[in-house]
Amino acid sequence: MRTALFLAALLAPSLAMAQQAGDQFQLVRTTETQQRSAGAMSSSRNSDALVERVVSVTPAGVELEYSLPPGSRSADWTFPLRVFQPQSGPLQLRNRAELETRIDSWLKGANLTRAACGRWVAGWNSFRIECDPEAALRTVEAFAIGQIRLADGAPYADAQAQRPVPLKAKPDGKGFTAELAIDPARLRDDLAKGDVALAELNGQKLTLEAARKARAADQVSGTIKVTIDTAGDVRRRARVVTQTITRGGQSETRTTTEIVERRPIKQRVDPNSI
């Protein structure tokens, strides 16, 4: 819910005027992560995509539908997802009941019950069995660059940052930049949750409270550097998160580069329809 709240704060007053019902966009996200420590380095890369469709536009806000691209093999219950982005206030789910039904159907198809919700499963890509419709909002947030207020001096927030900072217009007038400080408390909590997940995958028991206590003495710091390009009809956001974690005298630096592009999907016109 915290994610939805900070997104709502970024809405432009003229948001509803900038879009039309029926507009569609392809959202593509590419993520690269590097971890460096004494004598060791690892890296990973992945990409995913969504389709964003403007359902309706009103003075109160914009209703949007998110779906997987045609041909996607994912069997996730999350999509299609319909949300309402008001001019002010949190992002709102429109099809919560539908999601609840799909969750039950997905669990049944996997021979699972609600008791499995929240557990971690090992595989090609380890994943958490998620049964909370609110998690769908967090998934969409990672792609949300079309609904952000872009203006020199406008507040820009990030869920991993201590506080919002003003956007700065690029000298060429074709975008904006922002640099935020990592929230140490949030980072330690994320690390603790990761420790709990790893323990579960390894068949060990570790409570979140114990993990948090173990991480309390960690020295953590970092920055989030964001560049948003607005030239042409393609919006692009590059987000580089650098984290340094020192534990027991050993330091590790993690750098995650996330690039999201939002491209309009041109509607094909049938010449025979004219």
C-alpha cells in the first residue's frame, strides 16, 4: 500500500487531459544487477513487459487496464488488472473480486490451498506464492512512468528512498533527473526479509524478528539516480540503485540498473473501413 500512496502523490493535475480512452502502450522493463565483494562478483539480467490501456478518462482521474503481451506464456493470476488512478489519493483496484477468484483458481490448479500463501518455492527462478490482490499494485508500480507528474521542481518519490526530492529539468529540456538517498531502515528490513526467504528455501527456520535483530548492526547506505527522457512519443526511465552493505567487517556493493520504456501502440486502420 505504501507504493500506491507515493504513486498517487506524483499525479499531474492535468493527467486526465493528457490521455484518451482507448490509448494503448507497451511497457518494457529490463533489469541488470551486479554484486561485488572482496574477490567476488556476480551479475544477472532479466526483462518483462506489460500492455497498458486507458479505459476511461474523467476529471477525477484515469482508469487503466494492465495485461500481459499477446503470446505471453505466464500463468500468473495477476493479469488483466484494472486500476483507477485518481488526481489525488491512493491507486485503487477495480477488479479485486475477480482477482480473488483467479487466485483460488490458480491455487487449485497447482494443487495448493491458501495455507501455501506467503511461502517460497525453489525452481529455475525462486518465487513467493503471493495471494494478496494488493501485490498486483506493487507489480504495476515498477512500470508506472506514464502517470508521473513531470515538471521542474515537482516532487519525485521512490519506495526505497528516505524522502522525495525535486525533479530537475535536463539542460536540453528533454527530460528530468533526480537523486535520492536510500532509506537505511527500509534497506535493512528488505535484507532481513531476504534472509528469511533464503532460510525457507534451504529448509531452515528463521523468523523475521530474528532476522531483523541480526541485521540491526549492518552499516548500509546508497543512492537512487533516476533519469526520465521525454523526447518524442517514447518515455524512458533509467533507475540506478547502488547499495553498500557492511557486515562483520566485510563490504558488498549491489548495483541494480532498471530501464523502463513506454511506447504507444499504434492502432491499425483497416482501409476497407473507410
